[in-house]
Amino acid sequence: MADQTQPWAERTVEVPPQSGVGVPAQQDAFRRGVASVGQPRAPRTEPFPVVEQEPTGTGWPGGPAPRRPMSWHLAQLRRGSEWSTAGALFAFVCWGIWAISGEGNLTGPFMIFVLSLLVAVGLFALSRLVGRVVLERQLGRVRRSARGAHLVTALFLAGLGVAWLQQTEWVVSAWNWITGR
């Protein structure tokens, strides 16, 4: 029998006969379900080869995105601005009707209009932030425009304009006369 201190040495294994048929004993170190262990290797003395990476311009997946110039960001913010412009124009016309219909000083209504525009800018910034967190960070998508944020802002400004028109008495009476109420 082989030396027990060296598990890789050859052994003779006796296999019991199955169903009355004699099975010859195996002469090698093979045993079913046991991996053979070879001679231990000496530790590797030569270092692994270093391969230089050629820049392709795409970057590593999950790595930091390349920094884009400010002009790219401004162009991205301009895409979809027609929605916000249309909403602001509608809100301005409705505010003008409401402000002129109210008799008196226009300082208060002007401050209300300026404050409403500041709220619209804040809403635009909030929707851009939500888009950045959800689309870019969570879903890994790249936003190519600000259309969604501009659309949300335009809907807010249009709703604001309708609210100003609802506070104008002669507009409400004309609407009720047209609809037959």
C-alpha cells in the first residue's frame, strides 16, 4: 500500500463484487467521486503580464460619466422650452385679464404674478431633480431634453391661468351664458 502521508501517491483499491460478478481491483488512484490531486506546484515566480487598455471613448460600464460642457447642458434645457413659453404666455394673458378687471392698484397682482412665476421655476427645478434621480440614477437612462419638466411647468401655468380667469366675474358670467347654465 502507498504512503498515507502523500495523498497523491498511487493506491490499490479493492472493489467489492456486485451481483455475483467479480470485478478486478483497480490499479490506479482513481476512485469514483473523488478528484485526483496532483503534485503540489511551486509558487508562481513570474508576474502576470500587464495589458495596456486602449481608450475607445465609451468608458467603463458603471464608471463615472464624462463631464460635458455647459453649452451642452444649456442646449438640453432649451429642448422643450416651447411648452413652458406657451404656458407662461397663457398665464400672463389670464393674469392680465384678472388684474385689469380688479379695480385699484396693480402692485399686489404684479407681486402675485412674479411669485407665481417663481413657483413655476421651482416646480421646473423639482421635476428636473426627480427626473435625474429616477431616470438617470435608478434606471440608468440618459436624458436628452427637458421636455418632461417643461410640460409639467406648462400644465401648472395653464392651471394657474384658468384659476385667475375663474376669479374674474365677467369671464365666469360669459362662460355661463355660453354654456347655458
